[in-house]
Amino acid sequence: MAFLRVIGVLVLVALVFTVPDAIAQAPAPTYALKATIPIPTWSNLTTPLSVDINWINPDTQTFVMADRSPDGGAIEVLDAANYTFTRAAALGQFTGIVPNQRGGPNGVVSVGPNEVAAGDGNSTLKVVNLVTDEVQVISTGGERRVDEMAYDPASDLLIAANDQEDPRFVTVFKIHPLAIVGQIPIPQATTGIEQPLLAPGGKFWIAIPATVENPEGEIDLIDPIALSIERVLPVANCARPTGLAWGVGGRLITGGGGCVVDPLTSGGSAIPGAGGDEVASHPSRGVYAYTIADAHSLNLADGWTNEVYQQLPIDAPRNLAINPTNGEIWVPDYTTRSVLVFAPVTGE
């Protein structure tokens, strides 16, 4: 149960307003490349690489990556403590981005010390044992992929976006034992459903890039027990939110246009030079991280000033993760066919 305790503590720390804005803070740390970890399953690929969500389990120091490359689809597992490749879990057991296409999973999240939940292109959720390769499968009843997801270890509930169905919906799962609790229709979403995020009280925020009522996007608060949308935060200044994470002072930060949102008051403030798809953060260090595909850049913003202060060269279209333990940023890099690890070098 240590995994559940640690995750619960980390979530609580991220959510509580522990650092009032009025208190002066040191600048967010600058970063430098610490390690380059080759991915063996990428070494001989002749098809383009394709990666989706990344996740770091702080209790086991395990990095997992949704590798949906057509000839190498798997959950790539790396040792975040020793900076080494571990294995390609469930290799060849995924449908891909869409049905009948070779490749790997979409969203991933840790749901136990050696278990990862992953969304597949045939409307199934798969729970993979990273050690034994045992795969549990459950269908959500749709025709297209199960995508991004978030997990609450306290309730053992997971929510995932069925973002390409018509109409779109969110599925709520019980993980142990694996079962579907119910589904929440989101027909008002016009372009997809993006990243969910665990919120206080066992609820989940989820980023919706565009809806009929809010064409520039909204962030919805989902009650997984009542199977309902409890609140809607319109975010007209956020240029269609995609990724979602907790920022400094209990604020939300988004991908898409790159934005800071106060969940108490709604609205949003853009961060110039931020954006991309997935977003990662380390609130206690005041670090927000974004991959900017067009610029081939990892852009870091200071959570105290909401300004980009460092740009690092990468070749990653959308994905990254931050290690909650030490603030290291992990980024899949297509040019080197590896995962790059950037570590803080100042402000520690």
C-alpha cells in the first residue's frame, strides 16, 4: 500500500495552497541535460515514431511511455532512479491509435506498483502488469480509442476520455477488480476531450478544447460517483486547452495556448511562449514545462511570474513528464530515438 500512500500525499501537496502569492519566491531553476536513454525498440524502426502520454510513478521511480509507433507499439518502461531502459511491456498487444492499425497505447497512468492502465484504439482499456505482461482488457462499448486518463488511488477510480466517439463521452472505471462504473456523455465537445486531472474530494478536472457554448474551450469538473459534470470553467483566453496540470497556488495550467486558470474564479491568463499539447509541472519549484513542436524546443515557464525563462533544444512533438521527487523533466526525443532527462542546476 506504500504506492497509494505516496501518491495520495503527492496529490494533497499539489492541491493545497501551501505557498501564498504574497510570499517572495526564488526564481524557478534553470535546467541542463543530464541523461540520454536510448529506446531499443526504436533502433530499427522504418516507420515514423509516435508517442503519446508519459507518466512517472514517484513511489517506484518508474517512467512509462505510451509508444504507439506502428512497428514497435508498447508501454516503454524506464528506471527513473538509474536512468536505464527496463523493457517494452505488452509489446504487440495493442491495436494502435485506431482499430486495425498496428501500434501502441494512447493515454497511460500508474494504477499500482507494477500496473499501468492504457487506452487502446479499439475502445478498450488495458491494465498491464509491467513485470509479467499480464493484460486485463475491458471494452467501453465504442468504436474508437480510449485516450487520456487520470486515476484516484483513494477511491481506486479512473476516468478516461472516449474522445473520438460520436457523441463523445468519458468512462469511469473501478480498477481493482476491473469494471466500468458508468459513462458521462459530453456531446457538446466539438473537437475532442483532452487531459483529466485529479481534483480535491475525489473529483476530476478535464480539459475540453472546444464546445458549442465555449468555442475557445472549457475545463469541466467531473463527479465520478454522481456521473455528472459539476462545474464548467470557460477559458476564452487559453486558446483551446489540451494538457492539464496543477500550478503554483492551486491554479490550473493548460496546454493548447499555454494558460494559467484560477479554478475559483474561472477565466485565464496566457503565458507567452507556452503551449503545445501535454504540460507538466513541479509547483514547489515553480516550474511549468511545455514542448513546442514547431520550435523543437522544451520551454520552461516560471510559476511565480508566468513567463518563459528557458528554452532547451529537443525533437518532441507533444509529450513529457516531470518526476515529482526531484523535478527532473523527461522528454522522448525522435532525432536521438531516446528519452532525454533534464535536471535542475540552479535555484536548488
